[in-house]
Amino acid sequence: MVTQVNKRRRGRAKRELTVEIKTGTETKQVYTIDLSLGGMKVGGAVLQLQVGEPVEVIVKSGKDKISFPGQVEREDGLCLLNRIGRNVSTFFIRIIDERFAEFVSNNYHV
């Protein structure tokens, strides 16, 4: 069993949203596990990304899709994703677009 530790000083709910990760010409549906102003931890059952790889994160906001350029910063191992009830491979994506911090602040409590 995989156990997660909340390292934040203030408690808050985890954010499990469906997003898309585009790598080159391939787009994969993944789930966010947590959001911060600087990026997001994502996971997918068969997700394979390389640390340092550039990616595009596509988030659905209402009827629109917003994309943010990012880079895979680290591999975080396996994590139990409650939404789908299984363990997934997880990665932290550093978002390198300053609009992302504003998007997260306006839409989520972080």
C-alpha cells in the first residue's frame, strides 16, 4: 500500500482533476494529484515521462481548454489515486508560464 504524507503547513484538499499532457505529438489523459503555484503533480496508470522533458499541460476550464508549457522536474513514484481506485506513476511538472500561478490562485485554494 502506498501512503502519502501531506508536507504542507496548512491542510487542504488534494486536487484530482483530469488534464492532458502533450509530449511531442502524443497527448495523454492524466490526473492531477496536487497543484501548487509553480506546477502540478500528475499521475497516470501507464504514464512514462523523462525528467527534464518539455511538456504542454492542457487544463479544461469551463468550456475552454488552457495550455501551459512545462517541464518534468521529478519522478515521484507510485501513488494511490482515489478517483480511479488504483496506483499510478506520478511526476511533478514545473509550469514555466507565469499565467499558471494566476490561474491556480483564481480557481483553487492553495
